[in-house]
Amino acid sequence: MSSPETRGRFAPESGSGAEAAVHDRGLAMSRRQVGGVLLAAAALAAMPRLSSSATTENRVLPPARKTGGMPLMDALLRRRSTREFSERPLPEQTLANLLWAAYGVNRPSGDRTAPYWRHIMVVDVYAAMADGVWLYDPKQHALLRHLPDDIRAQTGLQDFVAAAPLDLVYVAHGDRMRDISADERRLYASVDTGFIGQNVYLFCASEGLATVFRGSVDYPKLAVRLRLDASTFVTFAQTVGYPKG
Ligand SMILES: Cc1cc2nc3c(=O)[nH]c(=O)nc-3n(C[C@H](O)[C@H](O)[C@H](O)COP(=O)(O)O)c2cc1C
């Protein structure tokens, strides 16, 4: 008998519906604009990098809507895993709200919507979509281009991952977790990820979106596909989209 985790077979979607990225183009700029670009470049240069292939392309997200939504108890009542997704892309505003809910900055201190081990930020949230793989930068509330390729099909071992519009991939920086064993690194990074995953579950419940947190991942293959360096590792993945039908 198939478990819920092996159900849900979809035909992969051919790269449709991605929102337009905001690109810096080689247009003539004023001195002020040049200053702004230099500042942005400096901020991007300070961002953690997982691989030398990452580019500095920045996709600005609209400010997240941080009020409203469903009452918490109603969202808890609706929280569930769903494994049948529509291919419909997520609107940019929904993506912005989702990423902020997942692991956005919710205080002037720079702390996040999810708790994290020893006040050391270890987990990064990557968004695999039809238009490539993006690293969510919570401070700038922006997506940084990581890879230009559609790798959704490689983010998990279940068919729906290829067709759903968004696969979140949670990546941990083991090198930031000092003086503990590899097992403890995996443990604490997984707990941090679980909190983020629950934020995503509750956001999805509130917004009528479908989601499932996933450990069914070919980890070595995904690490290679994401071009992760040796000090980083994937903890889990999570698919998000509209429910099918
Ligand atoms: C650590 C963890 C790993 C999971 N991995 C998968 C997975 O790989 N594929 C999947 O379809 N569901 C996965 N799930 C979802 C569970 O199967 C699901 O939460 C459970 O069956 C209870 O269903 P519910 O979320 O609808 O309450 C995972 C859940 C957790 C907490």
C-alpha cells in the first residue's frame, strides 16, 4: 500500500508562469542611481554565499503584508499536508508574504519569525521555481539569484515536486555551528527548519494554499545540483502551491 508520502503523480510542467525578475540593466544612470547600485552591491557582497556560481542578481520583493490573515486557531484547524498541486504560479505578493512568514525579519533586532538555535542563524531558505533557484535574503526581503535552472524535479522523490510552482529547500551552514558533533548539527538545523516549516504550514492554511514538508529527498544529488559547498547541507524541502482542482 502506498504511504501518503509516495502518492501524487503529476506530469512536469514546462517552465510556465514565472514572475518577471527585476534586473539591473546597462542603462545610463545618474550619480545618485550609481550610488544606490554601489550600496546594493556592497550589501549583496556581504551576503553569505554557498557557491562561487551564485550571481548578484537581485529580485526585489514587494513588502510583505504583515497584518490580517486567518485567526490562529482557525489556521491550526486547517493545517494539513497536501500532495496534489495546481501548476498555477504564486503571485509575487503571495510569495513575498510567504517568505516573510517563513523566516522573515519581524523585529528591529533582525530576529526572525521562527526561533533558532543559540541565536546563530544557520538555515537559509532557497526557492526553486520555474525561473530558477533563488536565495531568500530576509534582511533585504529580496531574492538573490542562485541558479538560472528549473531544478524543481530534483528537489524531491515525489512527482508533484516538479509541477508545483514552488519548492522551498532548507539549507544549513554546518560551519556556523561550532563545538558540536555532526549529529548535533543535523539535529539543531533540523529543529530550526521545522519551525520555519510550521510557519509555512500555518501561512498556507491561512491563505488556502497547499503545502507539504518533505524529507523524501535525494540529499547527495540535490546538494550537487544546488552546488553546495562541503560545509552546507540540505535539511528538508517543502512544496507550496495552490491545491489541485
Ligand atoms: C520531518 C518530516 C518529514 C516529512 N517528509 C515527508 C515527505 O518526504 N513526503 C511527504 O509527502 N510528506 C512528508 N512529511 C509530511 C508527513 O507525512 C505529514 O505531516 C504526516 O503524514 C501528518 O499529516 P498532516 O501534516 O496532514 O497532519 C514529513 C513530515 C515531517 C515532520
